[in-house]
Amino acid sequence: MYNGKTISLKHILWKVLNHPLAAELSYDQAAEFAVEAIDLIGAPLGYIDKVSEPLVQINKYKGAMPLDYVQIRGARRIQNLDNFNRHAIPLTHTTNLYNKSEKCSEQSIDDCETIQEFTFKVENGVMFTSFEEGQVEVAYKALPVDDDGYPLIADNPKYKLAIEYYILCRYIEPLYDIGKITDKAYNRICQNKDWYIAGAQSSMQLASIPHLESTMNAINRLIVNDQAYKNFYKFFGQQERIRKYS
């Protein structure tokens, strides 16, 4: 399981570059293969949860997303910004094919926003919203980095070995095709890559026993909670308690 600790990717790159078969592998190429491996494993706990700070500023129906976002977990519009009257309205992902062309007019902006729910979509690092001006708080997954800009990955043995063997396998593939790598070496490295990637994907899904407990509580709720999105899933991982009345 994921223990919450991280290690810089540069340590794995240094280890790979010192492998006898990777003598001519460049640092940039190794880093590119490593990012491929991280994306392929797709382990959600390899990322960190962040909230946009500062808020995303919406101007003319669009605003720039945080540069380090990988995946959006949720978004909400923040209104009445002060310490005592901070009001948040959840945004839903738009399903409107013509979202960009249908805008509220200045004369009917209040009525329009009352009738329609607030929606958003993200394209090429830009958030597009159904309202023209405002501020949005975004909860998202991000890949942490060290002081030198290298990604910080989970300090998990299977995860680290999966990335290491993926880089080696990707590098020696063309060398194997032209006969510079033996069958024995190629098969061993690529088989290890497949085994450790599968192991990393399973071991990185749940962070801990409490995480498992929270997940199972969410699955086993006896009453459907149709208000979960409105309160931002604040109590979604808590066990459902049913009171009996006579």
C-alpha cells in the first residue's frame, strides 16, 4: 500500500543511466519514458490532492487552470469573498454540445443563471464556464515536484521498479529489433516491466486500512445520498447510521 512518502524521479533516472545496457541513453529520453510509465500505471495515489490557490479568475467565460493540474476532482464558484460570507456553488461538467455559443445576455444574466446550473469544461489548460465573470476554486490531482523540477513519485518498491524497468524496456526495444540485445536480456527486462507495472497498479490503489474503510463505507451506504455533490462529498466516506423509531 501507499505509505504517503515520496522520492524524486531523478534517483530512478540515475539508477537506470548506470545500467550497462543503457550507456547511451540520454537523460531527456529517460525522463520521457518515465513520464510514460507514470501515466501508464495511472495510480491515483501517485499524485497529490491540491486546491487552486489563487482562485481561477474567470473573464469572458474562461480562465487559466493551474499549471500543475493533472486531473480535476471538482470545481465550485466562489461568491461574496470575505472572511464571513464566503458562499460556494458547485459546478457540474457541461454536457451541452453548444456550451460556448449559448451565453447569458447582460439584461437577463440573473434570470439566466437562476434557471441554468453553473457548468464548466476544460480544454488545453483553459476552463470555460457558463458564467461570464467570477472566481472558481478547483480541487485537482497534481504531480508533485522537487526543488529541481523533477516529479516526486510514491516511495513504493513496486512503483519504483515498474518505472525503472519500463524505461529500460522502452530503450532496448529498437536495439533488440536490430539484433544488439539478446533474447534472454530483452525477455527478462520486459517481463519484469510487465510484472512490476501490474503490481504497482494494485498496490497503489488504496492508501491504507482507513482509506479502505472509507471506500467501503461509501460503497455500502444503505440509503442513496442524493445530496453528496451539493456538500462536496464531505460525509461520503462515513458509515451510514440508521435510527429506528417506534
